[in-house]
Amino acid sequence: IDSLHQIFLARNNFVFLMDPLETVIVDKDTSLILMVGAHQRGHKIFFLPDGGMSLNNGHLTFHAVELIPQLDEENPFVGKKSVNLGPEEIDVVFVRSDPPFDDTYLTNTWLLDALPKQIPVINSPEGLRAANEKIWAAQFTTLVPPTYIGRNKQAMLAFLDEGNDIIAKPTNAFGGQSVFRVKKGDSNAHVILETLTHNGTRDIILQQCVKEFDQGDKRILLLDGEPLGAVLRVHAPGDHRNNLFSGGNPEPTQITARDLEIIETLKPALRRSGLYFVGIDIIGRYLIEVNVTSPTCLQEMNRFYGVHLEEKVIAFAENLVKSR
């Protein structure tokens, strides 16, 4: 059956806009497992680096690398060949560059706007521009813990005074970087707020620390607004950050009724914005972040539950191509 599937499957060109290939960690990287999944379903795989797009008199060109991905620690990418692709040679684009959402990321989304609308982009440029991973969730006030966004020092100190125990973080960092836990009366509170705001010149986010914080945070991957899988990320001893990039450890977990309630609330907005592949972070009963740039943990979920979730993601992309 698998052989017949490969024979009759329409071969598409899958382009992955992502960080340099040498940064890929073979047993953890979600982009890699998506590339492998697409390759195993008979598609051609192309790596597109930052700076790999050019727009000449309205014509967009991808300066990409055709390759074969494999789950091989020593040689994850073989048969690399530089190519130039026009829109007529592109079937689907996965945007997988890591944050921060900086000038380069923003320029990438503007250039991707030049693609014909029938070519699906996962996630859509418009959605990526609209959904700051830290700020976007704050509109759902019934889902998130008490949240302050801004840079006014007196307002931030008042928020701390009222909340007693808060999390302070930048609006555009990732991987647990520059995330502080601050308690009322902490002698470091002023310097933490001054450092994060660059002395009042940048906005930051403060959130009430959820009581279940020490139990870890739950990453749920969503595909077109539906739950794909979940993993619990638990901080290392002596650290308050649960992110795997910062030393947290993954554990299997369950999707609860409250999680489904959060997902159902988010689903319409995600679908309207073309945010097809998303990772949400939940602590206790509260939504903390909505990750849209390069959500991870697919390989961890595969190992915990004995599944191949990348197949569902690639099948979804195939259906988008067919429907358009």
C-alpha cells in the first residue's frame, strides 16, 4: 500500500524557509522531521535561507538549495544542489525561521506576499505579522493570567505590588531568554525592570505567576486549530524556566477539558489569520503564549506516543495545494 501511495502521489515542491542547516539538532528539530516527512511522501525538498528571496520588477525568485533530508546525526542533508525557483515551481512554503521577529523576519513576510495567493504559506505572512508570540494572546483576557504590557516603571511596580509574584520577559525573545521571576519586595525588582525595558525605552510583558508554574508548562501543537499533540516541559533543578532550549525536560502529558476550551476559543482567530501550524503554551488553566514562527516539540511527541505527527502536517499541506 505504501508503495502504491508513493506511485500515485502528486509530487510537489516543498520549500522550507529556516535557519542555517548547520544549526539543526537532528533528534529535536521540528523543521527537519517535517522535511523528512515530506520527502518520504514523495515530495522534493528545498532549503531557503534568510536573504534567499529577491524581487525583480515584481517577479519573485527563491535562491534555494534542493536536498534530501534524513535522520542521520552525521549527515542530515545530502545531495545538495543550488537552484533558482520561480513561483510556478513552488507548491507550498513552510516558514520556520526562529524568532526574534526582527527586520529580516519582517522583510521575509513582505517578500512572501509577492507569491501568487494560490500557493499556501505555513504560516501566512499576514498572520506572522499580526501575531506577536507574547502579545497576541493578551486579547483573550478570559484565557490568560493578569497581564501588563508596557514600559512605565510606576505602573510596572504597581502591577508587582498587586500581584506579589510575577514573570517579566521581553516581547520578542524566545527559548526562555531573559525571563525573570520577580516577587514583591525583591531588591532586584528595579534593576530587572530597567534592564528588560532598556531603561524605559522598550515595552515588556509582566504576568501574574500561575500557582502551577513549578509543575511545568504544557506545549500543545495545533494543526488548523485542532490539537495535534502535547508535551509537558519541566524546568531543570535550580531554574524557573521550563523551555527546552533553556534546559527544561519534556514529559508526556494529557490534553484536558480546559485545554480544549482554550483551543476552541483560539481556533476562529487562528484560522482567519492563516496560522495553520501553531504551538500554544499553557500553565494550569491559563494560556501563556501562542507560538507561530517556528513551533517545536514534534519529535518529542512522536517518541512519547509512538506516532508520526509530521505525516498529518504534510497531508494537511498537500490538501491545501489541491484545494487551491
